[in-house]
Amino acid sequence: MSSVERIVSCLDGYDPDALRVDKAREAIRSCLVPVSAVERVATRSALGRVLAEDIVPHVNVPAHDNSAMDGYAVRSADLKADAETALDEIGSALAGRPFGGAVGAGECVRVMTGAVMPAGTDAVVVQEVARIAGDSIIVPPGQKRGQNVRYAGEDLKAGMAVLRPGRALGPAELGLIASLGLAEVSVRRRLRVAFFSTGDELASVGAPLAEGQVYDSNRYTLYGMLARLGVELIDMGVVRDDPGQLEAAFRTAAANADAVVTSGGVSVGEADFVKQLMKKLGEVLFWKIAMRPGRPMAFGRIGGAFLFGLPGNPVAVMVTFYQLVREALLFLAGRTDDCALPRLTVPSAAPIRKVPGRTEFQRGVLARDARGAWSVRLTGQQGSGVLRSMSEANCFIVLEHERGPVAAGEPVQVQLFEGLV
Ligand code: AMP
Ligand code: MG
């Protein structure tokens, strides 16, 4: 028994011929080992990368108490509770240009947003409520100590980790890192993913289509899905259903990549030699997953790479990728946060056919009706070869394993494509 087989066969309820989607996800996860190499990159280049160090501020952000508004920095103890107070303006402070002196009783300093609070002051009176009367500033009653002041360390406190390893760096994180003055950060090296399509019937785009051929569209959807994950891509083209060619392709892929994603060759109707070959080259399991679309799938290890053998049907490729491969690749890339696609619950606009015993990922359109209420409806044809359904949809409708038919108005779960597909 291979080690992959040993790990997954220990899982409760593991049945390769009727594998629940959540079990398949768990089986995959239990075998994965993330990339460990780390590199230093310039802060901007870290966008979309996985952080590999604790980010701990050495300074408070902001570094000083400062004004949140344009107005007058005052000593709140000087202010009368129920009458106006006249104060002497003794100077001004701007962002980046502090007031050098100290502020005594009955005095105030003109301040702009971001200016360091002058020594002795503890509140800012906004300019809109203050009145200038000759050399005095008249402050109305009702001002509170600490008002309109941003405190040192309010955003980030020195010594406290603000970002932990394993999280993806987005625009907010780049800004946070820059706010600490860091020009470089440590990130995991990019995950390398090789992908290719298998099939004797496949023609490449740009070439004429002979009788019985189809254009290789899967490599384009795969390219798009993988590119969005920020992994390094190795496009290996189309590989014929030929033992020699397939073996060479798998060997090259495994030698150069951390993960290999293929389409076609794993379905029941496929020539057995593809499966035999995958098995011969490594530790590969063949699953029938209780899902629709996307029942057949291969998973395992070939050399140092994890193999995800997806079915050939164009919609099945996308569904199995998003439901089973995407999270696995993010985990391999070093992510430690929960990367599962979020699910929202909305009413189904119409009845949906469903039989218990498999999880279905139907293509849906989430939209608002005339009264502004959100509901989801199916796109037209749901066949696993109808790629148009993915393009017309803006979400997956997830119909759970045990669930039977859905009535109109019944709540269903959806996963939005926005930002994903
Ligand atoms: P397979 O899983 O290889 O048996 O393929 C299932 C179906 O998907 C067949 O109709 C194939 O022609 C089609 N198919 C397989 N690979 C591709 C591909 N790369 N692009 C478009 N269709 C494909
Ligand atoms: Mg095929």
C-alpha cells in the first residue's frame, strides 16, 4: 500500500467508489505538504504572496498622539463647563511640522490633521465651532478631554505581531507593512503548477478542426483559474492518449512542479492504460466522487509533485477545480487561513430537481427582483459539457449531499464567482 493510500484509508468513511465531497477534500488535505522555501521580496512584489514571517512593529503607528481634525489643540482643564472660554493662540503645528514649545494655562495651538499634539494639550476643538475674536480663540462649552485625538499605537502597537505567517498579502497588508517602514518581507516561494490536457480528440486553438475533434478549451479555463491563484504556471500543452507521450509528460511535470493538474483520462470510458500509467509512475488513487458534475478524479503523488487528475468535461474541470483543487493548492502554497469559498444563503426562485446521495454544484444567477430582494435561479442547461453555463452563471448553487428536491422559495447556499472565476 502506498503512503497516500495509507493516509486516506485511515479516514472515517473513506470509500474510493462513493466518496463524499467533504471526504475527498479531507483526504486530499491529509496528504499535502506545503512548500517550505522562503524568499525576501520588495514590499510591492509581495502582493498576492504568502507571508513567511511574523510582522512585528518596532514602533507605534502612529508614532505620536496627533490631531484627527483641523482646529485648535487645547488643555481641557482650561475649559469652562457651561460657558465659552477665550484662549490665546501661541503657535501652530502641521502634519510633519510639530509645535516646539509647551502650552500653558489659557493657551492653545492651531493644529492641522496629523499634527503631533503639542506638549500639554489633550483635546482638539474643531475649527468649525471655534471663533476668532481679535487675538483670542473662543471655544464653546461641551468639549471633551481626548476628543479628536488619535493616540500613539492606536493602529499598530510596538512589539505586537500584526501579521502572522501563512496569510496572503493583499492591498491592506502591503499598506500595513509599508506603515512600519519595511521595504522587504519574507514570503513563501511561489507554488509551481504544471498542467496539460489529455485526449486524442483535442485540437489546439488556431489550428483547423478535423472531423471528430474538439478544441482544447480546458487548458484555457485551467490557465485562467490557476493564474488567479498567483501560482507559477508550466503549460505543457496537449498530450495524446499515448503511453510514451503521457509517461514523458508526467515525468517532466513531476520533475519541475510542486503540483500537476491534468484534464481527461480519468473517466470510466477512458482507456485503462492512462490509469495504469499514472499508477505505475507514482501513488495515485482513482475516485468516484459523489458529486455532480465531476464524478471521476485522480489524486496522488508522482515523484515530488501532487497530482490532480480532473475529468475532461469542461464544466466538470471547473467544478472539481474550485471544489477540490483550489483550496489544496492554496494550502500547498503555504496558506494557513481558511481558504474555503464563502457560502451565502438565498431563496431559490424556482424549484430545482435534486436527488439525495450526491452534492450538486449547479450554475446559478443571483439577482434582485423588482422589489430588490435577492434570489437565485438556474442558468439554462446544466450538462457537464455546457461551458456556457459557467459563463452565464455568477454563482454555484450548492445542493448538499443529503438534500432532495428544492421547492420555489426554499433557501439554498450559493458561492459567488465574483473575484473568483
Ligand atoms: P474524458 O474525461 O477524457 O473522457 O473527456 C470527457 C469529455 O470531455 C469528452 O467529451 C472530451 O472530448 C471532453 N474533453 C476532454 N478534454 C477536453 C479539453 N481539453 N477541452 C475540451 N473538451 C475536452
Ligand atoms: Mg479523454
